Amino acid sequence: MDKPAATRRGGKAVKDPRRLLVLLLLLHADPLEEGSEAKERPAGLIAERVLANDVADYIRFRSVCQPWRRCCAAPPADDALDRRFHRRQWLILPEKPPIRYHCRLLNLSTGECILAHLLEFRGHRVFSPSTEGLVLLLHESTHVARLLNPLTHQLTDLPPVTTLLDLLLPLCDLSVDGFGLADDRTVVIHNTVFLAVAKPGDKCWTAVNLSDCLRPSMSLAGRFYGVTSDAIMVVEVSRESQTPQLVEAADLTLQHRFSRTLGSAHLVDNNIGELLLVHRTLSGNKRLYQAYRVDLDGRKTVPVRGLGGRAVFIGHDCSLSVSPATFPSIVGDAVYPGFDCGDRTGLEHIEAYHLADGTIEHSCYEDPGKEWEHPVSIADYLSSWV
């Protein structure tokens, strides 16, 4: 017996039953009055749920449903820091060659891929997105920094980076190893030379003292973290009368000594609000990966044997956690090194490292310069992204 045809919307199949339910409810929703009572009506309640789940669906439904537009707030055009609209679980895929003023976004929860047209890129240098999904733009002539939400097109101006350029060696260009949020309104930029913070409306960036190499760095739940040789640090900006500073969030207690010469450390959001650390090191002449849960309350790292069934992709500057339920070709409780780590094209050709028993799935790449030419799987794309 033939299966019923997929429900379609605008000629495209609606694969997620939750989206179909929202559509049916909206089609039967009565016109809503403006005011606070509108938020208590069905469309307003649905909007809150959809926004909590995926900002892209919120924007889509708001664009096609007049009753919903009347009861649901539009994303503030000049406030990319509004965390309600941050693009949870969306990442920008690498494109070779780049598409002018366009980027392709992948949803790590659903596998959906969309093409975004971003004229905001014009006249700017574009840096890799933050954990919140925001893109850092640097105006080529004025050096004004801007934050862009690529799904909502919200754009926030920050101070020029002129004072930061003065910290660099002559003829050195600005590079960014990491950036993100230290609180709801404070943005952090970090590279090997400096760590600086600023808020919208500030006249300049404020440098934070770096007494040790801080790499990698990332933001999670409105806090900005980084790894030194013996601790996980956090940028503290809560006291307005005090200069922003790095304070210890957790002691770096690992089973093998942490050495940047032998390996690297990688911070990961495990998708349930917890911070993970993956230690990549050498044991004899073999590569070894170990995972730890960062216990921020206990201020320590706790060894774990698995990743809750998820997989982790690690790169020198960023990492991500992915569910095999979304991408079945990816193996759970495994670490996938990014191309910039060198392990995929090194002696062991590691594509995936199983944490439970230390076994390896081998990569097919021989030439480290050709990984961009023809990625053949989602694992290749994600390994290129990190």
C-alpha cells in the first residue's frame, strides 16, 4: 500500500510534525487584538514555543501570518545582542569558492540547510561566527566592529578596533581567535596578543590583562571562557566599578599533563548547558583523546567515558557537539578532529576516535592541502568548519 504523500507548504514538504501542528493552529487562529492579552492567545503562546526552539521558524511564520505578526515582537533591527533571537544550533558552512554576499546555514538539530543573502557583508571583513551564532564584521575603511545575526539581519555597532590595532606588530593584520559574550551586553574579542571587551555605545575597547596563553576560548550561557596551561578562566565583568579581568573558573586537572607542544585543549558546549573539555595529547607515539565535564560549581574537571551519545568535532579555535540522530553517518561518543588539527592527514589518519575503547576510524585524506576540494560527507564539512 502506498504511503500518503508528504504534507507540503509552498511546494516543499513539511517533514517535522511539530511544524505541521503549528501551521494547523495558525490557520484556525482568530484575528488577535493588539496588547498584552494577545500574548496569552494561541498564536502568541505558539510563538513563544517556536522562538525557544528555532528562531528561523519564528521568522518564517511571522512573515506569512498576519495574526501572529500582531501579537509577536519583530526582532529589533539594531540589537543583535538580543539573546531571544540568537540562532541556536545553526552554523555557517564553509563554501569553496565563496559565494558573494551569501552563506549557507546548516541546522544541527534538524539537518535543514538554507541559503542566506547577506548584503551586510559588503565593505566588511567577515570573521567566524561565535557560539551564539553571531558574525563579527569589521568595516574595511573605518575599522568599526559590528555584530550580525545572519538569520534576522539584526546589526549592532561596536567601537572601532583602532586601539586594538595599536597593540599589534607593524604590518600585522587583525586576526580573531575567538569572540562572544561575557554578559548580556558585553562583547569579547580574543587573539594571541590581546583580549578586549566593549559594549554598544562605548568609545573604545578595554584590554584585559593576559598573563598566559588563552586558547581556545568560547562563550556559553553569557560567559566567556578560555583555557590556560593550568586552569579554565572566565572573563569577569559584573562589577561596574572594576576593570574587566580574567578569573579562574575551574582547575585544569587532567589524567595526562597538558602541553601545547604535545597537543591541545578544546572547549565544547554539550547542548544541555554544560561545558566539556577535550584533551588531545600524545601517549608514546600514539594520539590520545580524553573528555572531561567542567564542574563550574566544584571548580574542577571530571573525566567522562562518553558524550551522552553525541559526537564532538574539535578545531583549534572552535568546537561543536552533534547528534547522530540528525546525521546517522556520524558515530556517537566519538571525537572528530578538524582538518586544522592535522590528525586527519597525519600518520594515523584519524577521522573519529572512540572514547570508550580508544579505537580509531581512519580518514581517507592523504594530502592536507586538498581537504577543501571535495568534502564527501557531513563529517568532512563539520571538520572543515571547526
